[in-house]
Amino acid sequence: MKPLILLVGMLALPSAALAAPAPAAPTAQADWRRDGVDDRVKAALTSQGWRLEDDGRALDPKTKAPATKAVLDKAVLDLRQGAQRAALETVNLMLASGKPLTPEDKRKIEVLSADLPPGLAAAMLDPRSDMNQVKRMAEAGLARVASYFDGGRTLADREAAARPVSAGTPGPRVDLPYYTSQEKSVGEKIRASAAAEIGRDPFGKTVLSRLDANGKPDLPPIVIEDQNGSVVAQYDIRRRAIVLDREGVLASVVGAAPPRQALALRASLSTRAALMAYLEAHPEAVTAVVKDNDVVLVHELTHAWQDRRDPVFREMARGNIPDVQPLEYEEEAYKTKNLYLRSKLKNDPASVKMNDDFTDYTLMTNGLKTWKDAMFDAIKDAAPSRAVTIQSARDIESARLERVRGRAVATSADQQAKAYDLQALTRGGRQLADLEAAHTKRMASIDPEIQNATAASDKDLGSYYLVQALTAARAPDRATYLDRADAYAKASGNKALIEEVLKAKERK
């Protein structure tokens, strides 16, 4: 299973991809093409609200104006340090257990090696190494990178981070995800279309109701940008926005056009500006994008709900909780997405596309635990230093708290800074514990609903495959779909459906 829809904070980036920036004149304008920003760095910068233009300009997320090279270099350096901190916290957690490294641990270390200080990965994987010395190396590396971030925080920053968050407190995030009025117009059209499409479904109404404001759906902003790898959508916690991949949006627009026009249309929409202009002028193209991505959007809207419901993302943005991708949040979002798809199969099967989301749903219905384990493994493989369980996040938080407790102070200002940090981290640990308990309760109510609906799901899938068979253009496809319809019909025990499938098989 490929994790195509993910919650993304700061992307984990190999250190090798982020060479130390060369000194630049304070006023020299950044050119991300010249300065060696590759696709992984682009994705991480974009997730923080940067706009990397085709002409090389890097637009600052705070000012929306072209940044200087010095400012861009600092942002890239912060990413490099953040990636190293995440990798070091991951391996320190492994070493703290005192247990021998498992094959999975070793694979993860190999993947993270580019993010780790020179020699650490090799030392961890060498059976002849003194593990006590390796542990000291890892702890020293983490202390160095932690001091980088600590050194950049003022006493005022610490005081602000120590204040409790409320449901309406956004934290230090990017205020507005749009760069132009046209982008805002297109984003609002997609939001409105998404609310209408998802709201057509009974379960979709439930998803939207979680984001209600004054009785109306209040969806987060939706932006279209180039995404990295196989990611087709993400909820960006720093911009509180849903990001759709530009290539995926383009494919939906072109796919809705008459076949003879598709090739020329794709060529004409090769730039961001051209695609935005087309979407603004063609409401049917916006509808096509939403119909192709409504299931994905439900997943991301669940992350938006988590953001509004819980303080965890706000605390991440303030640096009080490790910048991780909680696997339990993904579990909730994937299950919600699949419950929406199940409702579509029951209420509007013609709207269900036979794609990766459909395959994921069938895997979930075939075995919840097996599906969950495979989903977790796929996400961990995609983000080995970020995708962790809440318990692992709590362990990392506890280790951060202990390091602060042991931090020496020389002045009253140092003492005050330490007090603020202890207050913030203690609260962050408590919030993670609260989230873990709340998630367990939520899944205890959702899982029986999924498991007890197996027969109904089998009937819906059998009916769906029967329709696909009856409308298939190719004989081999028809035979394959009929076999699947037959299997699901028999599993459901529905005599009427079994008879329908049998009659379809008897037809020439």
C-alpha cells in the first residue's frame, strides 16, 4: 500500500541534499535554481509556505516578496538541522531501550544515515562497536543540534510558547496560503465544490459537520502546488491548508476534456498561471478535480478536524511537541476516508472509481488488523524519522524534558528560560498522553462499526463489480469483474445478488 495521502509537517530531508550554504551578501536575491534546491528541499520549503517560482525567485511565506539568498539559506539550514534532529531522536530512542537492534531498526538506520552525523550510522550497524560509546555519540549529536534551535529562541519566544493554547489559538503559522487573488478565487471555488460534492453523501455530511462554523461547513483553504514523489494531497499543519498536487489536478482537468482535445489542452496548461486561469474560467474543470479527489479530500479534512479538535499541531508549530506524523492520526484519517467510500458504494456506486482508494477500502474490509499494519509500515517507510506512534512521540518528549532538566544555568535569565521550557514540554507530554487515550476510545467505537458491516460491505462490493462487469467494454474485464462479483455475493450470502451474478455469467 502506498501512502499517497499524508499529513505533512516539515519533510524529513537527507542531509546530503542540504549542503551548508555559502556566505552571501545580505541583499543578494535568492535564486533557488542556482543555489541547488532539489525536489526534496523544494517540498519541505513549500510545506512551510515558500513559493519557488519558475524564474528562480523564492517568495518568503511571511512577506510574499522575493527573499534574499541569506534568508533562503537560513531556511534551508533550519530544515537540515530539523531533519538531523528528527533522525537523532529516532536513533536515540532505539539505543535508550538497551535492546539489540532489530532488522527493522537496522533498515531504518540505513535510510536515516544521510541525516545522521558522520560515522554514527556505521557505528550503530557494526557488531564490533562498543554500544555505550555509540550511545554517547548519539546523545552528543542530539545535544549539538538541540542547542542550534535553543540558541535561536529568545526569552520572549519561550514565554509565548509556555502559555497554554486554546481552541482558537493558531500558533506561529503562516497566516495566508494564497499568493495571488486568482489563487484565492480558485481555492474558494474548489472549497465550495468540495463541500457540495462531499455533502451529497450521508457520511460526507458527517465529515463536513465536524468543520462547521455557525452552522455552515468551514473547509480549510485549498492550494495547488507541485508535490514530491507519489503524494497527491496533504494537510499542511503550518499553513492550515490542504495542498493538492498540480500534476494530479492537471490530470483531472485533462481527463474531463474530449479525447481529441486532451493533448492540446495539457500542453496549454503547462504553467501554474495557465492552470489557475483555466480553473477560474471553467467551473466544470473544478467539478472534475473535486469528483476525482473527493475521497482524498475527506482524508485531509479529517486532518483539518484533528487540528481544530486537538492542541497537538499547534504545540508542534510552537516547538513544544516533536514535529512528527502521528500514525494514529493517519489511522483515523484512513478509516474515515474508507467509511466515506463505503457510504458512496451504498448510496451512489456509480461515483466510485476503481483506483488506489478503492483498493485500500477492499483491503480494510478483508482484514482490519492486517490492513492497519500494512498501512503503518508503508507510512513509516515513507517517513522513517517522522512517522511514529503517539507512544514514541511521548518517549521523545520525555527525553527532551530530561535534557532541559539537566541543562545548566548561569544567570537569572537562563533560569527563567529553563522554567518556561520545562512548563511547555511538560504540558506537551500531557497533551500527547491525552491524545493517546482519546484515540483509543475513538477507535473502540469505529472498529466494531467497520467489522460488523462486513456482510453489508460484501453485498455492496458484489453489486459494484456486477455493474462494472455489465458495462465493461472488454470481454476479459467482464469475466474478471464477474468473478469478483460472484465471490463477494457468495460471501454476503445475499440470495438475490447471487442469482443476479449467476444470470450475468450465463449470458453470452
